[in-house]
Amino acid sequence: MLVYLDNNATTMVDPLVVEAMGPFFSEIYGNPNSLHKFGTASHPALKKAMDQVYMALNASDNDDIIFTSCATESNNWVLKSVYLDHIVNGDKNHIITTEVEHPSVLAACRALEEEGVKVTYLPVNNQGVVEAHVVRSFITDKTALVSVMWASNETGMIFPIKEIGEICKEKGVLFHTDGVQAVGKIPVDLQDVHVDFLSMSAHKFHGPKGVGALYIKDSQPLSPLLHGGEHMGGRRSGTLNVPYIVAMGKAIELATTNIEEKITSIRAKRDRLEDALLELSDTFVVGDRDNRTPNTILISIRGVEGEGMLWDLNNGQIGASTGSACASEDLQANTVMLAIGADSELAHTGIRLSLSRFTTDAEIDYTIEHFKKAVFRLRAISSSFAKVGPTPGGESKECELHHH
């Protein structure tokens, strides 16, 4: 059986999405900015896609939604343009973010530090989230922007975005959230939550890779990242990627329609998998499951290196990860686990399992069986975990060997 449990890295494109985008490659292929019928033929589909995104987010007609190539572009656009608009050409000098943001936020912030911007990287609590009162305590009259993810790509933990948004509104500070792991997985209602900017990416909710969007509250000014033609009202130049925009609209509609039912179904499978894996000794899952996206488990198994576990799972045709795919070539300890206070040995053992609405019960059963087999095999050869002789009950007992 092939089992894909790395849906926080990317998702399968829903066949209904593939079907929706199909005609815009070879049939309705004109440049939408052209005035002839080949160009204008795509306008109804583009409008529909835009409406689907507005509806899914409950955005207001006064807000802008600008299609981009991905959330990395959207994140960079906000950070670099706020720098230009409010720091270079304003009287601010400070940005607040967290230690656990996606690399596209952290690397952009580090680049801005090279330009003299003061950046505060907030720590997380033992649940792996930044508390709203901590954000409040670091805001000064020089703060231009607060950027805090809506949900963690590694742990699935959901951040207190509503409270942080209220604090930023009260303080008159711009608020950006990387919503990549929230949109399509949990309800995102932009009438209920105050955010100035929200980044999203279609391939996280069963759309194609290579298309994302940026939500801009009240169509407020934000210097363009790309200069060129008057596409997207001059906010983002570049010929519109019509098939992918159509696909993103369809994907977000499918993901958010009856979202509570989808959440209930995915959560039930996730919880069954999590409960079964926690039957293993010396394992723990990061974060309270009630405050996690319904599809995500970040589990640590003492004595089992994350990379070794991935190898065994891969041999069993199961796709998982040790954390963020964007950092998967970096074999250092998991930064989120270090941030929540795990010791470095445990921080090397994190395995992320992320489900989707296409994950089946049979796949969960298969994963439980193979995961447990892999743990027993790897612990038997582990230098930091050894088995000692039979206990009076005849079962082997596991103990930890720490290196000093």
C-alpha cells in the first residue's frame, strides 16, 4: 500500500481541480489582458475564481486578494514592502515575528536585519505557540509590523491570531499572518479576525503548486514587489496564470465547503493514529490536540533518529517527514522542538505525520502497523536506547541510556 502522510508539505491535486483547470491550457488560452475574444474568454472564469477565494475567507468587497506564485512570494512582498513604505520612507524601525515561522519569513527578516531593521523573534511556550500578551509586551511606537503564522507547519499548533490581531489594531501596528497551514484546514473568517495581510498557497489545500495569494485588508497601499504591466490593478505585474488561478478558486471552494464535516472526519483518523502510536513507551506528541490543525501529528520517539525512521517508513511505502519540507535537507535538530524545550536528543527524533481528506482508514491501519515495527527495529539497534532482560512477566523492558 502507498500511504502519503506529508500533506503539510504539499497535497495531491484534487481530480475535480485538474478537471476545472484543463480547458485553460489549450482551449481558452488567450492572454486575459488582450482585448480580443481569445483574451476576454477567460474573464468569467477569473472572476469566478476570485469570488471563490473571497467567499472561502469571508473577505469584504473593500479588501484585495492578489494572486501570486506562492506564499513565499506573498510573505516576502509584505515584509519587504512594509520595510520600504514604513521604515525606509517612514519613522519606524522594528518588526516582530516568532522563532518558529516558515523559512520564507525568517530568511526575509534576516535579510532586513542586514539593512538595519530591528527584528524581534518571539519565543514560543511549551505548547509551541506564541502567547498574545508576549506580542503586546514587545510592541513599541517604532514597530512597523507584526508577522505571526496562523498555524505551525511542523506541529499544527494554532496561534491566537484573533487576540494578536486585536492587540495590533489597538496599537495601530500592521499585522501579517502566514495562513498557509490554516486556509482550507480550519475555518478562516476575515470578518471575525483582524489581519492586514494574509498569505496562502493553493498546493496546501489540493490545488497545484505555483499559485498562491495575498489578502490585503481595505485595499491598503503596499508597494509592489514586481514592477511591470498593470496586471492585478498594478499591484502584481506578470501575465495572469489563468489555469492555476482557476484551479486555486476551485480548490479553496472544495476545501472550505462543509469544512466542519471534513475537520471531524480528518480529526477522527488523526486521533486514532496518534492514540495508537502513543501506546509505544517513551513517545510524546507536541501540543494539545484540541488546539492543533486536525490533520497534524509531530511525534518524538526516544532512541529513534528521525532520519532512520523516515528510511523505514519510506521502505514501507509511507511518506512522512521530520518537519518542514523547506528545511528537510538540513539534518540538524528540529528547531520547533528545541524552541519548546525538548533536549537535543529528543529534538532529533521528531516525525511529522500530516493527513488529508483523501487519507483512508485502511491507510491509517497500515501506518500503525508499520510505524510500530519500525520503532521496535530501530530501538533494537539504537546507541541511546537499549533493551534489558525479561521482566518477571516475560516482557522485555525498555530503558534509556544517556551519554555523559
